[in-house]
Amino acid sequence: MSHWIILPIVLPAFLAPFIVLAARFHVSIQRAISVAGLLALIVLGIGLSWQVSDGTVLLYQLGDWAAPFGIVVVGDRLSIFMVLLTAVLAFFVLLYAIGSGWDARGWHFHALFQFQLMGIMGAFLTGDLFNLFVFFEVLLIASYGLMIHAGGTVRLRAGVQYVLFNLLGSTLFLFALGSIYAETGTLNMADLAQRVQLIDASETVGIRVAAVLLLMVFAIKAALVPLHFWLPSSYAEAPAPVAALFAIMTKVGAYAIIRVYTLIFPPELEATLGLHGTWLLPAALVSLALGMVGVLAAKSLDRLVAFSVIGSMGMVMVAIALFTPEGITAALYYIVHSTLAAGALFLISDLVRHGRQNLALTAQAPVGGMAMTAAFFFVAAIAMAGLPPLSGFVGKLLILDAAFDTPQVVWIWAVVLGSSLVSVVGFARAGSVIFWKSHSVKVQDHAPIAPSALSYVATGGLVVLLVAHTVFAGPVTRYTNSIATSLFEPGAYVSTVLDTPGKLSEGKDDDAAYAQDDEEH
Amino acid sequence: MEFLVASAIGIMTAAGLYLVLRLRTFPVIIGISLLTYAVNVFLFASGRLTFGAPPILRDDVLAYADPLPQALVLTAIVISFGMTAVVVMIALGAFLGGDTDVVDDPADPVEGDAS
């Protein structure tokens, strides 16, 4: 049993208290530890990806207890893929937070950042629904702290809404877990996958309720309409680096939907038949349309980016809701694109804030470091709106292609293409007002201060990654395709989790464990 | 006992939801606390209701209480308690700063305060 797989959770979990206790008053030491931790996470992510790339499923049994009874951490290609994506995004976001000085505007930024990473990594790696809930809470409680970092009345009020909405979501999650446990008697995902198949067709009421409740919980996380209300305010009011890191949080919801609804409640399962096509797909299409209309209607740049996140999550969910290997392939490609593009756009919106009073879409004097900022916005907006030649276009093409053979092809194509047009108009309007009309405004006496070089390196890094994601679209889709195929053949996952021996598993270990138990009594 | 437990969960959920919809921070927080109480009882009941049965395997005992939901409830109680404390602090900060305890955004949002 390799111990590497639990390190993405344990490493931030140790770094965070270390930062609080040992480096509390020294921002530079905190920065060094944080950056070193993230570099280690990226190396870990690459190493684990290499290990699982041939389809092996990594399993870690905590305390060596066998699967349905003990807690397990499972890393298959999908989990590790998301872990690596998180580490890369977080690295650039952290560089930006350091470069722009955001981390020094309040207490404990770096410690909360590490706790947030611990929660996200844990949510991706856990093999147990109750631990998914626990890691959701870990990432949420860290995000509450990050969300109100640096204070301010407007931010605090947005924080209250965010926390309350997520508390309701957590309550719903517990109701879902309770009903699943009452129906099946287990919360281990691999074990559930087998037991749900055994439920008699005439007694599926409980499990159907549980499946819908669970879908609603994940839809809250993924900001799917009509459960998206928490997102625009909190993302727009959160400090920019935090909002950029939150770009991965909506993907945690998408990941959970992919995982649970291919493994436990697969599309062909009779009990939950129609949940995917009848409910998820229309909600996804509405989110896509509403998000992009919000882009057009937004009055300030940060809200515009927040709505574009809703729109791109809608796009991801359209691809997921198809529940075919092609759909999931496209969805995973688009998840990477959407995370990078949303992260870059939030950072750019903070760059624009240099020298402007606010981010309202009105003509104001040119911002500091205008040319570079404008160039980055141009590239990121093209990517987010899905114009050729960048990755948004490739991802959209994959989704349209995956939807071509389905009965809902007309709806999907109409909404995807129509909303793309709307978002192009929205981004073009925002860009021209902020970057072009500013030249008609009388220049101030003193030139505005340009953002620091490190801020540009961080933002530029994300933009370069977007370009790389386009250039290497071929290898990336081949890899996401292999992930998608293995998701629809969960045999390897289930057998690895359930058949790996440990304490309490059937066989000779069993007797030894009991014998030891008796002696103690 | 089934009726008592079921009605307790139902009444607490209904009261909690009603309070959450009041959209002022104090009732909303009380409402969320009620909802978490309801969900804790619900989790407890998900292991089936047993009376006076031990949760530990013994040789001469035939009826057991399911120990797992008890562990789950313990985790849920700790988490919800911590979360409630956090939301009280943030709500207090927002109330003292903004002089209003309405949870909704105002009709005309104040721009540019958040830098």
C-alpha cells in the first residue's frame, strides 16, 4: 500500500497549523512555506498521475481497516486529474495573492488557503460519502474565512449570504446521507454501487428520494440554476485571489455529480431512471443561458465574471447530463478550460481595479499597466466566450459533437450557440468600455500605479496554460477519454476498494483480529 | 416512539424553514439551528429505532443498536455547532458595519466598498 496518495490531504493539513503557530507574525515566511507546499503538491499530482495513467486505482486504508468498515482514500484517474488541476490553479492564485499584497491585508490568509486546499483535495480523493460531507465542510469553513478576508461591510454581508446558503446545503446533504444509510446500510461509494443494484424494484422510494436530494446538494455546489443564488454576490465581493481559487469549488460539485452518478446511480439504473436526462439537462441548459445573459446584463466587471462562471458551469453540466463517454470526455476537457479561464478573469478584474474607483462598467481614466491587462483580458475573454482559436471553442465543439446523436440535439445546439453569441457581445461591451473608452476620459494628474510584476506573471501563467490547453487539446482529450471510459466500467474501482484485504476483511486476517480482540477482553 | 420521532423531525424542519424564510439574520440563524437539530434526529433514526439495546457486540445479546449513525450524528453536531458560531460572528460583523440585519442584498447595491 503506497502512502503517497494521502499526502495531498495531509500536507496542507500540517502546513496550515504550522503557519499559524510558527510563522504567525512573519508574512515572508508564510509565503515561502505556502509556495513550497504548493510546489510539492504539484509534483505529487504529477507523480500520482503518472502512477494511475495506466488505469491502476490507488487505495489507502486508514488504520488498515478493510473497505466497507474502514475509511478509504481512493485515487483513480479522475480524482488525480482534479487534484493536479487544483494544485496548478492554486499555485498561480497564490503567486498573485503574494504579488498583489492581498495576503497581507488581513490575518491568516495562508493558513486558510492551505485548509481550503486540504478540503478540496480530500473531497476529490475520498471513497466514502460521509467523508465527502466532512471534506465539504472543511473546504467551506476555510472558504468562509477567505471570503471575508480583509473585511468591509459589503463583503461581510455577501459572506453572511454565502455561509447561510451553504449551511442549508450541508443540512440537505445530511438528510440525503441519512436516507441513503437507512436504505442501504453503508456509505462507502464502492459498496453502495453494489448494494443499490440489489434494491427491489418495488421498494425504491427511499433511494429515489436520496438520489434526488444528493443531486440537489451537488447542484448547489456547482451553482446550477435554480440553486445558483449564492454565487454572484459572494464571488464578486470576495477578494480577487480567493474568487479565482473558488473557480475550482464549483468543479467540486461537478466532480461529485460525475462520481456519484456514474458509480452509484448509473444512468441505466432503473430506480433513478430519468433523473439525468429529465431533470439535470434542462437545469443545465437554463444555467448556461442565464449565466450568459447575466454576462450581458452585469453592471460591473466582477459580477460579469461571476455570471460567466455560472454560464460555463452550465456548459459543463450540459456535457455531464448526457452521461455518455463522449459527454464526460468533453465535460472534463471543459472543466479544465473553465477553471483556468475563470481564475484568470477574476485575477484580471483585480488588475483592472488598479487606478479605478470601482469595477463598474463605465468610462473611467485608464488603469495602471493598461496594455498588458487589456491583452490578458482579450485572450481570457475569447477563451471564456468560446471563440476560436482558444480552448473554449475546442471544448464547445466537443460538447456539440457529443450531443449530436441525442434526441435533445436541437435544444442543446440552440442554447449553446445562442448563449455563446450573447456572451461574446457581453465581453466585447465590457472590454471596449473599460479599455477603449477610458482614452476619452481626461487623464489624472498623477499616473496610476501599475500592478507588480509578480501579479502579471501569475495572471500570465494562467493565460499561457489556457493556450497550452488549446495546443495540446489532442493528448488532453485522449486522456480525458480514457478517464470517461473507465468511469463507465467501474469494475476496477469497486473491486480494488472492496477486495483489498485489511483488518476485519474475510479470510485469515479475520480470525487473527478476533483472537487479539478476545485477549484484550 | 416512531410517531414521536417522526413528528419531532417534521415540526423542527417546518419551524426551521419558516424562520429561515424570514430573511433577518437572527431568525435565520435560529432556523438553521432548528434544521440541524432535525437532521441530527433524522440521522439518528436512519439506523432504525431500537430501545435499550447495546451498540457493542456481546456474546449473549440478540438485539443491537446501530452504532454508525451515532458516530455520524456526533460528527454532524460538532460541525454544525462550529458553523453556527462562525455565522454568528460574520453576521454580527455585517450588522455592526452595515447597521442592518437584512440578509438580502439592498435594492440598489452599494458599489466600490470592497477594496
